[in-house]
Amino acid sequence: MSAILQTQKLRVEYRSRELRQPVKVALQGLDLEVRAGEVFGFLGPNGAGKTTTMNVLLGFIPPTSGTASLFGIDVRQPIARQRIGYLPELTYYYKFLTAEELLRFYAKIFGLPRAEADSRIEKLLKLVELEAAAKRPIKSYSKGMQQRIGIAQSLINNPDLLILDEPTSGLDPLGRMKVREIIQRLKNEGKTVFFSSHELGEVETICDRVAIVHQGELKAVGTVAEISTGHENLEKAFLRIVGFQSATTP
Amino acid sequence: MKLSPLLALVALLALAFTLATGLASRADRWSRRDQSGNLFGMLFGDGRKLFANQFFTMADVYFHSGYYPSVFDQKSAAEKEIISASHGKKETEDDEKNEDFLGKPKDWIDAFGRHFRITQHTHLENHTEREILPWLRLAADLDPQKIETFTVGAFFLREHLNRPDQAEAFLREGLRNNPANCEILFELGRIYHESNHDRARARNVWELGVKKFLALTPEQMKDDKLIFEELVVNLAHLEEEAGNYGPAINWLHAAQTVSPNPAGLQTQIDDLQKKLTAQVPVVPAKLY
Amino acid sequence: MNKIFALAGVVIKELYRRKDFYVLFVLTALLTLAAAAMNFFHDDKIVRYVKDICLLLIWVSALLVAIVTTARQIPAEREARTIFPLLAKPVSRGQVIAGKFLGCWLATGVALFVFYFFFAIITGSREQIWPLMVYLQALWMQWAMLAVVIAMVLLGSIYFAAPSSTITICFIVVAGILGLGTHLHTVALQQPEPMQTVLTLVYYLMPHLEWYDLRDFVVYDMGLVSWPAFVLATLYAAVWTGIFLLLAWFGFRRKNLTT
């Protein structure tokens, strides 16, 4: 299976503006590969480098060294993002636009013809249950509605790769179920999903493979079963891999 | 005991009202601004004079259709005035030269920039002079003690726009704010003489102007010598038109005391003397 | 280009959904009508002062709309984090800069057109003449100048974190150029060294926005500016706009947006 998403010796350093402050290394030579059609979980404690990796993949920050590519195209080329959808952890969209206008705007960015855009917008608004609110400005939406419009905009171009940054963060159980259903549906359609999450229970349920990063380094990668070998569950394996020492366990 | 917010509000309002009624009579003495009796005076205080000067300059800018030196062109106040035009004199070549402040372009940027600036020296004419009136009106409202505003405004209303009634009304407004000002009286006399052809009224007003001038202190007289000369010379011409050569000669003698060109006036006196001797002799009245 | 127009469309929607433009237009209209209602010596044919006041208000309002709208674009996107879903799409940072510029410029152009339309109605009702070519020339020149200003503000917004800093600095620069631009060389020649050299350099290197102020031509009925000069001025504005946009792109393309 070909690699849809690939990083090779990816290194990212943050230099402080203040003099004599040490350089912070966010990623240390990360080698990562996500294959077509799989649901890939990207795990790690806070500050492990998950968001930095996503920022590099999405072109928000340049790597210090190493390479990252999507569909074989260097991530620094805008065309690399033609076939991806992105759902950020915190959903902020243009408050003065309506849901329909927002989706139409992104459809134009992707170069979708008008008729196709109209058809997709209708289907997506139905999928995320925002048809009734489609003509209201986003500033009048609740947090849940904003999350749903986020999901809709990430799917506007019928992406082959979906990058989700903690997609169920802040959602109620119904919302989380909805997101899981969407991920499953995409998997059934042969799409690739790459997402980060702290909900290890969810990751265990839906992911084909996971990677665990800690302090900028890749600590483990494989199927859930492979990583959980010798442990009760993925959570226990995760805690051991990141070197968590329980205060209560001797 | 907790004080109810509503009760506190009522108490504060009552206190404010009491203080206001008590302080109102004292507050009048603190500020001169509200005693000015004029909206602009109340709004701007003494700063209104700055605005008045600026609006008077705007009238000049409008008269020259935007061709006007800026503060950076360092024209002195005397060189950029419309008074010379207001006294009925045509601009001489020197006037034209003095007002050509642009000169040659300093560089290619200046040269190109002149395509987007007014570079032609023109004057408003054919009743377009009306466009300067709003600025003169505002200048007069802001600073009623600025005599120039009234005299210039009246000149343009009378001479260029053929509205002697409005010119007279404007000058009378100036006279109310500047009682018995010689310049305003002179311009008023010009209206009666040149527009209304009312020699008697013109004589009365000009003679009043002369009387007011003679009542000035020597220091004040020094500043107004030009206007005194204008008054007495015009009185002389008026008397000459009426055939009263004796009084005309007397006026010209008075003019000689202040004129920078007494020899020129002497020529006129000699001419009048010849006319007088050709007439039936009349005992000239002492007019001053 | 479709992406750039799509980005521009969002900027235009933002402008007409915010209240700024309507407030400025109503203020301009009220002040102009108040000025026009004044009676000076019972002469209802006096019109130049109305033109002067109205055009001054139009200039101030258009500059306000242009500078305030543009200064907010990039910082507001970063602060609201809407920049991330946008850049996650196949759009380059250069296209974002171009789209923001085009949106601000077109939006300002629409505002200018409305202002000048109002101006033409008011003055035409007094003068009974409509020198449309003169008005169009003045509108175009002002719009060309605003292109330079918008590009400059966009550049400023990349480097200054707060929109208020960008707005203040750009207003001062623009007001300085409009007021002093013509005379800076004269002032420079009167200064001792090294100030003379510094001011002379500034004079030659700065964009001469004062060329685009054709209010005097409109107010004093001076007719049209010569067409070759008009075309050259347009080209000059295009060059300066390009310079500022390129600099903005250089600054934006390597900027770390996550900090």
C-alpha cells in the first residue's frame, strides 16, 4: 500500500527571540508513514509534538530539517492540500458568514464547479444536521454547531485524506458518536483518516494503526494489538511507553 | 442598615440639583465664553479668531481658484492679499510677479506633480466671485472685529456681484460690531456714491469717517493715515462732481497732510483752483 | 485567480456586514447636507464650498474605510484562528495576500463609488451640470492612491501585531505624505546636513500620494488632468502597490502563524 502521508527525519526547532535562551526541539527526526485507506491514530501526551507535526503537514510552519509529504508532494506546495480535509481542534470560522457561504467559499478555493459545489453543500449540511441554520451567521451558532460546520468544511472537497486534530474534544456523547460514525463511513469509502486524540478508548475502537510520540520522538508505531501486547489495554501500554510512573503503584 | 440603591440615586440627584442651583449664579462669573452672545464665541472662545483668519485666507484661495502659496512657499502676508483688487486697482505686473510663487520645477517629481496641481494664476470673474462669500460670512461670524472681512466682502458684493443692498447690510453689520470704524464708513460711502448715486448720504458718511479719524489718538492716527487720505480724496472728488470746487480744494489740502505724494495732489488742487476762479466766487466753508 | 477572487469576496462581505461604512456614509451625507442647507447672502448658486467640504469628507472617510478594513485582515484572521482552516486549503500565502488586497481595494472602490454618486447628485442639483469625466477621473485617481495605501497597510499588518498600531502609523504616514509630499524637497533644502540628505532621500524614495488628490480640479472646475499624466500616475500607483504587496508576501510567507 502506498504512503499517503510521509515524514522523513522531520525536525522542528523553535528559537526564542530572547538572547541566550536554548533552542526548543519540538520534533527530533520523526519518521512517520500513513498508508492509503487506513485510520491512523496519532497519540502522545501534551507537548509531545503532535500539533507541531500537524502544523508542518498543513504548511503552517516550515520544518527545520527533514521532509514531509502528502500524496508524494512536498507539504510546502499548496497543491499538496488539494485532496485533504482538515478539522482543527478549536473551530473558528468567519463569524459574519453563514454556513452556506462558508462552504461555498471553501468550495471555490478547491476549484469546485458551481453545480457540484451546490450538490455537496446540500449533502453536507444534511449530514451534519445544519440545514435549518444554513442561512444564519456563524456567530449565532452554539459550540456544537460550530464543530459540525467544521466537519462539513473538512469534507467539502470529498478529501482522500482527512486530518483531524482531537475531533471529539469538547463534544457531548452524541457528538462524539456522530464523529465516530463519520470516520467509519469514510473508512468504508476507502478514505484515509489521520487524527490525534486523547480518547484512547475511541482510538482502540476505530484505528487500524497508531503511533505514539513523546518529547518529539516516535516511541511506538503499529496496530493497536501490537502496541497493547503484554498490557491490559492501549491505555496501560501508552502509559508505559511514555514512561509514566504512578505515585500509588510501588 | 443597608442603603437601598434607589434611595442612594435619589439622594445623589437631589444633591446635584441643589449644588447646581446654588452654583449657577457664581459660575457665570467664572467663564467669559458664554457671555460672548455668539455661538462661535461660545464654542471656540478666543480660538475663533484663528479660524476666522483661516477662513479669510480660504476666501483668497477661492478667489484665485486654488492657485495659492502654502506656508512652505514663504509668502509674506502683504504679498498675498486681495485688498489691492478690493480697492478697485487692477493688478500690476509686479503684483502678478509677486503672486507667481511656483517658479521653475525643482526636480522631475515636482515637474510631474504639477500636472495634478493648479498652476495657473486666475481670478474669479463673471459672477463666480460669489464662491468666496461663504468663507467671508463665516470669517465675519467668527471674528466680527476683523474689519477686512466686511470691507472685502462689501467690495465684492457691490463691485463684482452688483448687490449693493447686501453689501450695505454687510457693512452695517460690521459697523454694529465696530462702531464708527473709518474703513467701514469709507466703504459704506462708496456704496452710496458709486452704486446708489446718493451724494448727500455719501458725504454724510465720509464726513463722519473724517470726524471719527480726527477723534483718534496720534498713535491710532498713524495706522489709519491711508484710510483718512482715501476719505478726504473721495470727498474732494464728490465735491468736484457737485461743482463745489472750494470745499474740494479744502479736502485735497487735508489729504496733503498725510499723503506720500503731496505733489500729485497739488496738481489736482491747481486744476480745481482754475475751475474755481472761472466760477462765481463762493466763500469756501471750513469743514474741519 | 478564482481563489483570489473567492478571498476578495469574503473581505467585501465583511465590509458591508460591518457598520463602519454605513456610519461614515451617513456622517458624510449629513454634514454635506448641513453645509448645503446654509444660506450665504441668499445665493443658492454658491456650490464650491459644498464641493470642498463633501470631497474632504469623502477623502477622510475613504481613507478610514481603507486603512481600518485592511489593518484588521491578517491580524484578525490570526487572532480568530480562521487563518488555519484557510491555509489548510490549497491556497498559498501569496494568494491570501493578493486576495486580501483585492477584497479591500474592491470594497473601498464600491464605497468610493457610492460617495461620489452622492457628491454628483448634491452638486448637480445646484450647478445643473454634471462633469462626469472630471468626477470619474478624480474617483479613479483616489482609488489608485488607495491601492497603494491598502498595500502599505497590508505590509504593516504583517509586522505590527496590533491593528491599532498599524492604523495609527499608516494614518500618520499617509497624512504626512498628503500634506508635505509636494513641499518636502523645499523643506529639505532649508535644513542643515545631515537632515537635508535624509529628507531629500525620503522625498525621492516615498510614494507621492499627493499627486492623486484632484479635489482642486473638481472644486475649481479646472477640467481634466492630461491623459498621459493620468496614465503614468496610474502606472506609478500600480508599481508602488506591487512593491508593497511583494514586501508583504516576503514577510508573510515565512511567518510562523502558530505563535
